[in-house]
Amino acid sequence: MEYASTDNTIWYILVVLGLIYLVILFRNKRANKRRRSRKFMEGKRRNERNNEQ
């Protein structure tokens, strides 16, 4: 009987760790997209300044 409860505990821990991993993964993807779009806009502004001169 003890093994059954311990086995379930291990699965619960693995599920929680998996969820934490997914949350961190999706946060990093969103931050990466924000960074990329910001870099893209900076390039646009740089081109606009060069064209005005």
C-alpha cells in the first residue's frame, strides 16, 4: 500500500515540474517576440532617419 501513495506523489511532482517548465517556455517565447519586434522597429526608424538626410 505504501508504494501506491509514493508512486502517485512522484507523478504529482513530475506534473507540477512540467507545468512550471511550460509556463517558463511560453513566457520566454513571448518576450522573444517582443524583443524581435522592437529590434525591427528600431531598424525602420534608422532607415527613416537615413532617408531624411
